[in-house]
Amino acid sequence: MRLEEFKMERQGLVTEGQEVEIFESELPTSYYYTIAPAVGMSRNYAYYEKILSRKGIVKAIEHKSTGYYVLLELDEEAPAGDTESNN
């Protein structure tokens, strides 16, 4: 299992245990992911770090001083050598 963090601006948009869809967007040198429909956004990922899953399970929601964060469990392995993933 791979765990990744998504920033969410408001609370109450998803609940723990909920299955959510994610979609990929491409930048010139990286990729980022959004929980549909515009619930939360990931950090930028290099090509070798791309998320292959298009669905995930909300494992936790954290409130930090910088906002709300969703920890999403994905049905795939983290990329080899990944030091930024939360798994």
C-alpha cells in the first residue's frame, strides 16, 4: 500500500474510510493529483513517482496550522527510493 498526503482547504469534504477518485494533471516537468471534485490537491511528483491508481481510501484527516490534510491509501507500491511518501 502507498500512502500520500493531499491538502484540503475546508473540513467536511470527505470522511475517513471513504473511497475517492483522483485525477492526474501534467506540468512541464512534473505531475500533480486532485481528489475529485476539487476536494484536495497533492504535491508535485516527478515522472518516476507518478501515482498509478485512480481511486483511494481516506485513511486519516489531520488539521494542521496550514490547513486540513487527507492521508490517502492507494492500492500500489511506493516508487523505489521514494523518501517523500508517507508510507
